[in-house]
Amino acid sequence: MTRFVTRALIVMAAILGIAFAQVAPASATTTKNLESDLAALWTGVLETPRLENPFVGGGPECWDLGNRTIAQFSAVNEKKCTVKPGTKIFVAAWSGECSTFDNDCGRQDNPPGCEATTAPDLLACAQEMDKPHAVPKITVDGKSVTPTEVNVPQLNIEMPEDNVFDGLIPGTDTRGGSGLSAAHGWVALLNPLPPGSHDIVITDPTDPNNPVLTTIVVSTGH
């Protein structure tokens, strides 16, 4: 699904219920935890019906997914999302996904695309799609944050009939149902931000003139 993330540099907030900090460097976390967050993000993209899916403009800008809130979950630049104090921010600065569903990875509209049917081969397709892109740059209120490269080796997806592909590929009628997915990306988990407005800017070094801005507003309430 690289065409969906070429400009859809996604920010996801993970509510972990800890006190907010005065600064927000990258949180101390394991690669496994980052993989889990990226897996939750792509599961949400694929399993949420189109009209409720923030990735294509449906639903709220801040999306509650289990114990997480997905913020600025959209392909649109310069969006704003409000979160509670004590919210850690998961930034998926760049991510590509491949699945066995119709129209994903250029199966129909961009031959030869990815014809993989197993999780390892789908992961290889996602990694291959991301190769042309340099490691993205992340800044939070002007301060640099280093992303971590992660892989999501297998997702078991139950996609609805009215799904994200219908919102992103005009004229298609993608069937829902069971399928496999795998993803790759560069991500970071930030410590909670203090109350107020904060700018997260993601820049693809191969396209430095088109940074993506997300404004996170941390409320003053509890």
C-alpha cells in the first residue's frame, strides 16, 4: 500500500496513562513494542470500514483503537489533533504495507506489482517498496528525533466489504474477507508532551520541499 503512504506519513498516539513530561525525546522502548504499535496501526487501516476510517477522512481525527488513540491518522497534511495529558505519541514517519487483498501492492493496476501470498513474501514486498525512500527525518517543536526501522512480519486481517481501498482507489470494488498483510516502516515513540500546541514535522529526504506537519494539542484537563 505504498501509494497510500507516499504522502500519508502517519502519527499515532498511544495512551499509556503516565504523567506528562516537559520535553518529549524518544521514549525508551523496545523494537518489539514499536512493531506492535505499527501492527495496530495497519490493522486499524485495513479492518475499519471506510466511512469510519480516519485514514480516508472518516471518523474522528483522534482515533481510539483499543488502548491507543490514533492521532492525525490521515493522508492529509496540516491536521490537528487533541490528546489528553500523559499521552505518548507514536510517530510512523514512513510505512509501506502489502497484503493479499485485491488492489493492494499494485496487484491489478500496476503490473507486475506484488503477487505474494505468504507472510514472508509480503514483508519482502513491503521492504522493496520502501527501498527508494531515505530514512525520514522527524522533528518535534524543532528538535530532532531519530526513527527506528521495524518490520511487521504477519497480520491476520478481516477486512470489511466497505473498506479503505474503496476510499483510495476510485472505481474499484475491493472484496473484504480474510487475508494476510505485512508491513515495514520507520517509527518513533515520544514521551508525553506538556499541555499546549506542538508541531511534529516529518520530512522525506528524497522530497525535502514537501514536509508533513501534524499539530498535537495536549489539553490541560485530566
